[in-house]
Amino acid sequence: MRRALAAANWKMHGSIEAISQYCSALEVGSGPVDVAIFVPAVFLNATAGILPEGAVAGIQDIGVAETGAHTGEIAAEMAREMGAVWSIVGHSERRQDQQESDELIGQKAAAAFRGGLRPIVCVGETLEERRRGDETAVVGRQLEAVLAAVSAGDLAGGAIGYEPVWAIGTGETATPEQAQAMHAFIRSLLAEKDAEAAQQTPIVYGGSVKPENAVELFGQADIDGGLVGGASLDAGQFSAIIAAAADSA
Ligand code: PEP
């Protein structure tokens, strides 16, 4: 049975004080769900030391290189040493703001595994791409670039985050049917490479997940939890989302 995953993406929010209050209030429970909190990298070490049992810390992005003249970059191994267990790679905000390419994101996924981190590899189409009917072509292309750098077997040790760009931070959520269709498509692409690994890989949905819609979304056959931005900043809301993920596993 696949474990569910509930991931909180704090983006560029937070402070030591806010994280410390959050960690005191977060209810992780003991269900079959991995819980990962992605804080800004500078807070990683402090966060890893105060998270409640059952929750682990993650970094929101990593560099490809392991060391060297790359000012501002953080290697996976460095993040691991600071307490990170997971790394997001290929979040749409980085694809947009930093013009990260599909190939670079594949290299980052490989770098995460090399450095001992579990990547959540994000894929997802823009509104324009969905309106054109190109959503599976776009997500397929993004995933193929990752599978060129990482085997499907290895990817099962991480996760895929399907995050339609038009649903991130907009309050607009993919319907459970739209999300399930894309998750099933992603799993079918993984299965073409490795059928067993495809069944083991958590595929989480991201895009305006809230306690009110989490139960129905996570109840879909191929949705294994959520990657949550806005609602994850509130310990009560994210605790409810964790419970929904645990119930669905
Ligand atoms: C995200 O940050 O990846 C995200 C899905 O944000 P939100 O839940 O706010 O849409």
C-alpha cells in the first residue's frame, strides 16, 4: 500500500517565532501519512529541531552541483546535514521566476537523490495550455525530462506533485475528476518504465487545497495526498489536511 504524503510549502513566509508557534500547534497524528514542512532554507536547521514527532523538514529547492563556485546555491547534501529529508524540485514559481527548464529540473531530481534527499518533482500546465487542450502533452514532456535523469524505480523513493499552475494560490481548484485524470495519466507514464515502481510512487495534488476540499480530492484512486501552500501556513488547517490524507491512504 502506498503511504500518503501531506506537504506544507511555506514559500517565502515565516520567521523563527512563527515556525516555533506552528510546531507547537501542529497535529500530525499516527496515520499512514508522511508529513513534510518546507520552510525557507535559512530556517531549516531550527525547524528540523522542533518539529513534532512524525513530521520532517524539507527544502524548497536545491542546486545541481555538489560543491564549488555557485554563489547562493545550496547542495542537497548541505540541506540534508541541516535536517532536510525532502526537497521540492521544479515548483512552477521557480519554472516561471527563475526560468528553470525541464532538463534542469531533471538534473535537480537526480541531485536530490545523490545528496540523500527525497524529491517532490512538480509538474503542471498553465491555464493557457489547458485551454488549448495541451495539458497532458505538457505534463508528459515535463515528466519525460525527469525520467531521462532519474529511473522510475528511484523516483518511487520521492514523489510527483501535480500542480496545475492556474490553481496555485488562486483559490481555484482542479475538480477531483480533472485531478484524478491527470494523476492516472502520470501513473501510466511511470508504468511504461516500471509497473511496480508506478504503483509505489506517491502522486500528490497541489493547487488551493483546503480542509474543505481535501477529503474529496484525496479520495480519488491516484491522488496520494497534497502539496499545500496557503492553507499549510495555518497549523489547524494543515492538521486537518494531514488527517484527510491519512484517512485516504
Ligand atoms: C503550492 O505552493 O505549491 C501551492 C499549491 O499553493 P496553494 O495551496 O496556495 O495553491
